[in-house]
Amino acid sequence: MDISRAAESSIQGEFRKKIWAKLVKAISDYQLIQDGDRICVCISGGKDSVLMAKCLQMLQRFGKPSFTCEYIVMDPGYAPKNRRKIEENTQKLGIPARFFDTKIFSSVETQAKHPCFLCAKLRRGWLYKTAGELGCNKIALGHHFDDVIETILMGMLYGSQMQTMMPKLHSENYPGMELIRPLYLIREEDVIGWAKANGLDFIQCACSVSENRESGSKRAKVKALLRELRKTDPAVDMNIFRSAENVNLQTLISYHLGEERHHFLDSYDQGLSIRGTKNQ
């Protein structure tokens, strides 16, 4: 059995509950894909985006929903060895990836302040523009469950806000374009397990700036915090995730919906909660 078939068999077999079932659940629960969609599947070269591409390729064959994909790799200036690794992995897995060369890394490497923010902004802008040119109405990114809960904690600990990474978003600057995250419910440890089970080796972060800062980054600190919390409370990950589903506006000091802001004092003296119902 070749690597591509073995990888697919493991997704439908050994990792059916941990990967395939959760992918299908996310797509169904959050209505990520509809009939007629043309999806720009963005492959960075890491384990997550490649698994996502493989899963969507498999899902296409079922025809429910009926959709098409453009599998693309944006090369922002990868080192030759990283470019070769991505080419090898997509070929091994039978993913018809199209490579596009850009010079994003060289454009931001001289930026002393916030190079990662600028890089992400340029990459995202390029992806939206290219997806539109390819006739796509959706862009699929490989963020997984761990990314979601880490984002929740990072927002609270470092951003003074309660927010999460949404399963899908409408583009503000590109009308008609949506961003979707098919791996939304899949844990990172299961992605790693799938890769190891199939003898697959993927590139890590290919940016020298991020590599040098990774150990002290906010996300790295949150990952370390979660590892410690799991030692005494294995359910902590799911509790964090569900906290973003079970928000009670009556127990918040304030919140905003777009530009509209609400505060509990707005109706406190009338004996009303923020939602306008009688306090108990």
C-alpha cells in the first residue's frame, strides 16, 4: 500500500473517531461547507494544513456536500530544504498542490517592530486575493482545537478580553469570501499521532524570526500552562472550549456587539439585567 492510501486508511480506521468523525462534526455543526462551494485549501507545509488537505480531498469523493478545491502552497521565501519537504509530502499524499512564490519573508525581515504581525497581514491579504482569482468563495485554514483554547486563554491573560477563534468568518475586505477551519474540533495530539503512525515528517515553523522567539512567545507560555493544568485536571481543555459556548451575559460587567456597547449599570437601578429581564 502506498503512503497516500495508507494515510487515508488510517484516517478512516485507527483515527476515525479522533480525526474523521470530528472533521465531519465540525463541518456539519458549524455549516462550514455547502453544495457548490469552491474552497481554496491553504497548505503551509506543517502537519495540520496537510492533514486538512488530505481530509478535504477524501470528503470530496463522497459528494455530500458537493464541492471543489484548489490546493495551494504560498511560498513566502522558504529555505530550499523546507520547500522540498513540502513538495515531497504533497506528492506522497497525492495532494495536487499548486505552488506560488512570493517574497513576503524578505519584505518583513528588516522590520524591527512587529515583523510577525506584518508577515501575517501580508500572507492573509495574498491568500484572499489569490483565492478570489482562482474563483473560490471559501478559504480553509488548518487551525485545530488546541489553537482555539490557546487563543481563548491568550485573549484573557494578555489581551484583556474574552474572545475565541471562530470556526468560520466572513471577510470584511473581500465580499463573498469566507474563512473556514475544518480541523476546529481535532486535537493537536491526534494530528501528531496520525503523522507518526504514517511515518510522515513535516516542516516546523519555517520562519527564522518565529523560530528564534518561539520559546518565549505568549503562545508557548500558554501551551506550558495548559500542560501543567492537564496534570491535575484532564478535562481542562474541554472546559475552556465550552466556556466560549456558555457565556451568560447577565454575569458580565460589560460586553459589546460591534460598535454597540452594553454595561450592567445601564439597567441595574431598574432591577433589570443586561439582557433586559428581571433580576432574580
